[in-house]
Amino acid sequence: MSRNSGWMEVPAVWMRGGTSKCWIFDADRLAETDEPVEAVLQTAFGSGDARQIDGVGGGTSTTSKAMIVRRSGAASFDVSYTFAQVGIADRVVEWGSNCGNCASAVGLYAVQEGLVPPDGDETTVRMVNTNTGARLDAIVATPGGRIPHLGDEIIPGVSTGGVPVRLRFAAPLSGAGRSSLPAGGTRTALDGGGRTVQATIVDAGAICSLVDAASLGLRGDEGVDRVSEVLDQLIDLRRRSSVAAGLSRSLEEAQDAVPKIGITAAPVDYRTTDGQPISAGSYDLAVRMVSMHQPHPAIGLTSAVAVAVAALTPGTIPHAQLAPGARDTIRLGTPSGVVAVTVDVDEDGRITGVGVNRSARRLSTARLEIPRSPVTHDVPSRPIESVARG
């Protein structure tokens, strides 16, 4: 890494993982900046401007993400990574969640960077997410034992192909020793907007608050524009869910990244964002999620895990809406199309793992020129040395 009086040069890799894009940093190289990681990311991404015009951020919540990766020294996993949701209009970095879409990019990155050597036609990268403690495997397609750069795997929300990556989240799916129902029950009453709304708050892959679409006057077949019309209500419910789940002590302390918030409904016919017809019989549960301050164009993978687990938990809102007979595979109807989530259950009925097929592709290998910023008291100081240690 180059050192200069007014700027620094930091190596990074830009990747698409699933329906997100993220910048991946090597934790050791990032530590060489000797600056708080928040300040480095905020400046690199151009945070503080809704367009992120003077940085490498994409101006949306699904393209303003970073992964900080370290080779593991432990025998039980290969790679540890820390997910950073980098603010867009606000100079802030949130560390409270995981990103499954970007985790698929980390799996491919680990193979391409030699952190895990290719092993036959499929290579398993064992990963731990330091934000949540989640353990997950990325099974990367490596045909003939070769390192892949291109692929033809198509997923909803991406019109071009990528390298196939299958993610499997291992039990326990809830983080930090929390219950899978952190609010204490299958349904929680949230008071907001002059009325009480029932929500299911589940911790599996991510902490998600799932609201019955009908309680907001929706059917579950809406596009992102219609979801935008109730965005303020959903953001308010997210803050109230944060307090109910014990993530924050007040509405003011609630973060934007967690809990995830969305609506669910029984299957109905609808059209995807690009106009493709989806019949009610081709999926099991309708879901529309919010990402930070925007409707999600598809669904985050950690949210998909949480929705699937909630759908298989008796007494929850999604369980009541789930199509009859759905069990081992839960097909989620999203604005971009149908996302299938596989659920592994042992002989006692306990969920042992949840999997989703994704694709990933390296977009660029870069050296970012980042202006050095004076550290002020309003910039949180998170030591880079503590990042991505499993």
C-alpha cells in the first residue's frame, strides 16, 4: 500500500455477489492505513452524498457494501469476514448484520485469491461471519479443479450469468446466543401510526421483522414503487421491532441495517419488475423486503433464510400464509422472481441448515486512491485489527 501525506492507495476487489455488489478488502492490507476503518470506508465510498459521486459506492443500499476478509488460522474454517453496510447520504458504517449475497462473493474471492485451493469440480469454502458469529459454507463451482472467472448461472434479479455458488448456513442460525424468536413469541404487537400491527420477529441468518401485508393494505404482489409508498411506515415498524427484540433501548438508537423489515403474504399471481408473469402456484410465500431506506429489488440472502425459518415455525405470520405442502424447499416470490430456499431438517424436526443458490463474478481488481481525513470525535474508532477475526 502506498503512503502519501494527503492520500493513501488501498488494494481492493470489486465483485457482484447474488443481487448485491461489494468491495472486498484484505484485512491485513487495510490495517496498514493506520486509520479507523470507518473513516477509510466512508471516504472511499463517497458517503455523505446521496450520489456517492466522489467515491466507489453505487448510491444504493445493495451497492454500498464492503467485505473485510482474513485467512483463518483455525482448523474449523478457512476464512473469516466482516460485513460493512456503508452509509450513502450519511457518513456512517453499520456493523450489526451479515450479507449473504456478498458472502457468495467472498467464497469466489477466497478461491481466486488462493485462500482456499480448488478441489475437484466443487470447492467448499468454510466461512465465519464476525458480525453475527454465523457459520456458513460457500460451495464454489471449480470445473476440473480450475479457478473460475466466468459462469452461466442465472438468478432472479440478475440478467447475466456468473460463477455458481451455493451457500449453506449451518445451525444454530440465530446469533450471539439469542433465541430464534428474540421478542419472546411467534407474534409481537407493534404500536405505530395510530394503530397496532402484528409482526413476527425471527433471528435466523439475520434478525427480521415480518409484517402481514394485509395490515398495511397490501396483497404481496406489489412492485417496488408501491412498496415505496409505505416505506415510512415500514421504517417506523423496523425501529419498533428493534426495541421489541432488545437490539436497541429506544427508537432513536435503532439502526437502519437491523432488524431487516418486510411484508409477507399468501401466494397470488403477479409480474416481476421486468414484466415476467409469476403464477400463484409456482411459489409458496410472497415477500417484499426493505434494504436500509429502499425497497429491496429482490431479497437479501440472510433475509431469505429468516423468512424460510419463520415460515416453518408454527404460530408465525408467514407460517399461516405458507402454501400447503411446502417443507424442504420454500419458494419465495420476490419482485425479481422466485428464490428457492432449501431447508435441512433432522429426524427430530430441528432445522440443521438452510441453503440458497447464488452466482458471483469479479468485476474489477483495483487500487483505490483515498484522501486521508482528519479523525474527529464524531468518527467511531473501530480498530481494523479487530475486524475479520473469527
